[in-house]
Amino acid sequence: MYQEYTITVFSENHIGLLNRITLNFTRRKLNIDSLTVSESAIKGIYKFTIVVYCSKQTIINLVKQIEKQIDVIRAFYLTPDEILHQEIAMYKIATSALLETNEIEGIIRQFNARILEMTKGYTVIEKTGHKAETQELFEKLQPYGVLQFVRSGRVAITRLKKELLSNYLRKLENKQSVLV
Amino acid sequence: METLTKEKTEVQKDKSIRVTGSEALLMALIAEEAKIIFGYPGGAIMPVYDKLMDYELQHKLKHILTRHEQGAIHAAQGFARVSGKTGVCFATSGPGAANLITGIADAFLDSTPVVCFTGQVYSHLLGSDAFQETDIVGISMPVTKWNFQVRRADEIPEAVAKAFYIAKSGRPGPVLIDLTKDAMLNELDFSYKKVDKIRSYIPVPETKQYEFEKAVELINSAKKPLALVGQGVILAGAEKELEEFVDKTGIPVASTLLGLSALPSEHPLFTGMLGMHGNVAPNVKTNEADLLIALGMRFDDRVTGKVDTYAPNAKKIHFEIDKAEVNKIINVDVAVLGNIKQTLPLITNLVNENCHEVWSNSFIPYKDEEKRRVINKELYPYNGKISMGEVIRNINETLNGEAVLVTDVGQHQMIASRYFNFKNKRSLVSSGGLGTMGFGLPAAVGAKFGAPDKNIVLVSGDGGFQMTLQELGTIAHNKLPVKMIVLNNNYLGMVRQWQELFFDERYASTSITSPDFVVLASAYGIKGEHVHSHNELVEAMQRLWNCDEPYLLEVHVAKKGNVFPMVPAGAPVDRMVFGDEK
């Protein structure tokens, strides 16, 4: 059964590592639904959040292969109920559209969105939320003319009481070196 | 890259000396005891070769010039496989580096420790489509365990140290280091420290105590256990530990292609090879067994046949060093992670002595049937042409197992693996996972350097031999006493066999003309002779072994011989075809 999984990868900051990670998707012809990369709370350690639709067997093997990469510290997968996640979306509309009616203002309030910048020509609205929410706002705004629309990849945080990465790292560093 | 240099700057300056990047590379190789390099020079790697000349004159390093970069990497693989050391090869940028890829992919699938160094254009030219520039780091990424581009001379010592550590530790594999020309030419303060730990890399996973206990319980209670040996046993150097386990438990043993020679062929509990062209008894018994003990093997599809019907009655224990292999193809009941050289003796200590006589004896009828329907005909053909099996029997009778068998890929490979008498450990060098035609001849070159005191016999086919026959030049140049046997059937035999069995005998592009291999060898100054008949074979084999130089036999074998028995692709392993069915 196919379902949505969020993969979290912690890694060293090495050039080419993104390639090494995505290769595992390419060879299985898996489409990456969303991908974000940024430095984690620990300096020098990077966090990848990858969303993918696949079967359970695939995700298990996939995550093992990712974790096997030398510079990957840890990789795991989570189901939607195990995470809190957000995406950010930005919408550019013509300021004239906003001024002609007060409906847009109502939509912004209703969606808890906010205005980031307003010029004579255009207005940029920002909304964070799940894909369905940002999509819905897009559809609501569309009749008034959306000049540009972007959505970020997912950022996610676990609901699970997992071992903290910093503790895990300490454990790794204190581990006796094992030769061969 | 970034962290590399960060750690690098902290080395003690007082112990260091000022050298160029090229010299640092060679000094690092000496520190890693990598004395033999297989390679091919070219523009971007010239600074390294220039320095190498000095080191060769001082007998500190030895460079073997192959005739193609693919030859260099296969030779490094052959070297690594027989010696247990890490193979090293050099190539230049662009085409030189790209020519290594097949061998790197082969080493990746067969877990062979090799470290490749490739030249690269000056760092300021990177990304500019400079002459002989290719993104070898990008190209090799899917087939290397690790790779790295060195752009600064002072990155070299640690990059090399990491490369050797990663290639050899845990589940071994190929590593590629790409060096820009300026990194070779610039100077650095050289000091060398071997790497024995990388934070993000756990080469040997922890073994869980309860897995031990479960494994022991399953082994003690099994009535029909079968041990499946893979190359993991050989890579761990656990041949002795395997024998002790088997002798105590009395469990019959079967081997994958690459696991051959972990246990001598003549061991009373050895039941043969698994898989598509394996032996009947272990394949049939896989599906009767109530316990499979997988020792350093990965349930390749050539071994399992149809996965859904594989070993339906068996509990499974998987001894494995690579966590990602567990439950990949076959779900197992117990996974004993760790280095098998350490884990297996612990199990041996805890399990009960046993002999499984009835179970072991139940293999015999299948063995006899295979003998009657296939083996006897293959080894002792009574009509006209020489068979491939007959040639292998002759090698066995002449040498009594005192040789390392190197094969190419195809029918001859399966026949040689089936019938060769494996007596000593590490006595098979063959391309398993990737099935690389052209592997044999250069691998034999490397094997001779890796085991100079052993007899190295290459068994190749007329197709595969022609893929890398330029390495005859390397053999001739180094006067390497490699014994080459080309089994010529004028066909790409394995593909032709499949065409006969599964494609209505439509022999598309499998009939192949070859040069006269004996004349070809003589053009390189290598002795050889043709063998057409059974009688000639015996005598030619004597001359082959009595000669202390390289020697080539071109054996003209039956044109349409087939390898049987076989598990047709996608069929259950206990449905073997003998080839005599009507």
C-alpha cells in the first residue's frame, strides 16, 4: 500500500551528499514530493526533510540505503501521524485587485495569512500551513488574479520521544573505534 | 571536504615535512602498505607519475602499466580478491577516469576493497569543459562506497587515509579520490595519520545479545538445517571459524558463487553451489529445510530464484555486517549483525554438537541424480568434441586444487565454478554480482601480483577474452606466468544457451569469429597451443603447467554445449532443469 512518508536525514556537510541521497530515489524511480535542506540545531550537521509516496517495504529499504552512505549520520522515516509539519507559501497579487474589493482582506483574515509587502503595483501575501491549506488559499485568490505563487518544501518535527541527535552523536564519538 | 580540511589543519606541524601533493600521495600509499599500483598515465595525472618514477627506482612502490584503464581496475580487483589487501589504481582525468567505471561498479557489487586515484583538471578550470575534464565524482557516485575530490594539496593525507579506511572496513567496497592537477603540484606540510574512525560511519553494527540466544535456540532445535555461505565469510577471513561451526553442528553447507573456496570442495558437509547453475541437492533442499543459516550472503536473485516460493518451510538466521542487507529480499527471523569472524565462534561455543545424519544423507539421491544426468556427461564426454567440464577436470587432476581459479563471465564461468576443486581459501576470482565480461584476463594479472607464489589459472571464453585481450601486453611485459585457457566454442555461449532455451533457437548476434588466439599470443611473445582432442588436452595441460612463463591454451570445445542443471529465471529453486528432459 502506498502512503506518504517523511524521511529525515542528518548528515555531515559534504559537497555531493545531496546527490548521494537522491540517487537512492532515482534508481527506484521514486518521485520526491518535497525536499528541504538546512543546518540543524547542531553546527555543521545538516538536516534533510524529504517527502515521498511509496510502499512500506520500499521505504524501509530506501532509508537503510540512505543511512548506509558514509557521511549520513542517521536517517529515519515517519508517517503523517508521527510528525508536525509546515510549509510556507507566498502569493503575489496586483494591489489594484486588493483595493477594488474588500473580499481579499476577508480571505486573508479567514486563512490567517499576512501581508509581507505592499507596493503600488503588487502585494505579497504569506501563509504557512499544510499543503491543503496553502492550496485552498491559492484557489480562493485565483479569481482575483495570482501573479506568482510559490510553496516551500516541508519542514517537520517529530512527535515521538526519540533520542536526541546530540546524545547520539556523543555516543558515536565516544564509541571505541572498531577496525574492519 | 570542509570538515576534512578543518581537522587537517590541526596536525602537529613539528613532525611534518614540506612536499608536493604528488609526493604526499605516494608517501600516503607507502604508509598504507599499498606497494603495487595498477594504472595508466595521462595529462592530468602526470605530476604523480613523475614522482612515482623516483619511488619505483628506490623500490618503494611498483607500478604496473596495464593496456587500458579497465584492465587496471580489474587487476586491482584481482589483487584484492586473492590477497585480502586493498587494490590500488591510477588513471588520468576524462576518458581515463571514465574507463574505470565498469570495474568500480563490479567492485561495488562484489564488495571488493579498491581505491582509485584519478587525475583532474586544474581546480580553476573545473566546470569549464576543459580538455579531458569529466565529472568523475558525479559519474562514480552510484557505484562507489565513498568518493571525494581533492582540490588542495593539504587535503591529500587525510583523504587517502579515509579512502583506505572506508574501502577496507565493514563491508568493503570501492572508493575513488579525484585529484586536481594543482593539488598534485602545490606543496603541503606532510604528516600521516591512519584513520580508524569516522563519526558518521559505523562499519560493524552492534550485535544484540538476544539475537545470539534466538539463533542458538533455532540451530539447536532444527531438524533440517542448511548453511548458506557467501563471500562475507571470505572477506572476514572466517574460513576456519566456518569449518569449526560446521564440524560441531554437522550442518550441511552450500555456497553462493562468491562464497566458493570458503570451505574446501571436498569437505564432507559441502553440498555444492546454490542458485541458477548451482547443484541440485542444495537448491532442492533449500525448499525442504526447516532452518537456513545465511552466512555473509545477500540472497541475490540468482540464488533465490522465485522469491515467493523460496525456502517456505524454513526459519532464517542472517549473519550480516551490512544492516541494509537484512530483510532486503528475504525476511529473516533472526539477524546476527556484526563481523562473522567474531559472531560465528560465539555461536559455535553455545550450540550443541550434532550430526544430522538422516538429513545429510537425504542429499545423496539428488547428488547421484545430478551425477548421472549431467555431471558424468560433462566431465567424461564420450563423443567427439571436448566439453568445458572435461577441461576443468583436467586442471583438477593436474594440480589437485593447488591453484587460484580466475574466470571471465559466461558458460565457462559456471562450469569452472561447478567443477573446480577448491582446496585453499581465496582460490576463486570471478565477477559475480555485475557479471562483467572482460573481467578475467586483467583480474588474472592482478591475482598473480597478489599471490605470486600460487598457480594462477585463467579460464575464459572466446567472447570475454576478446573484450580485454590487450592485457596480454601487460602479461608479456611483466613476464607474468599466468596460465590462460580459452574455451572457444565460437559463440557467446551463455546468451546462445538462453536463445536456444527461451528464444526459439534464434541465435541473434551470438555467433562470433575470433582471431587465432595462439597466433595472437605469439604476437606478444607468449607461448601457446591449440587443443582439439581429448588426448591433446591431457598433454597440453602438462606443458601449460611445466612452463615457467605465461602460456595460453586455446581449447576448441563443443559449439553448442549447455550449462545444466539450471533454475530458469523466475522459477522456484527446486524446479531445476537437467537438459535431458523430452
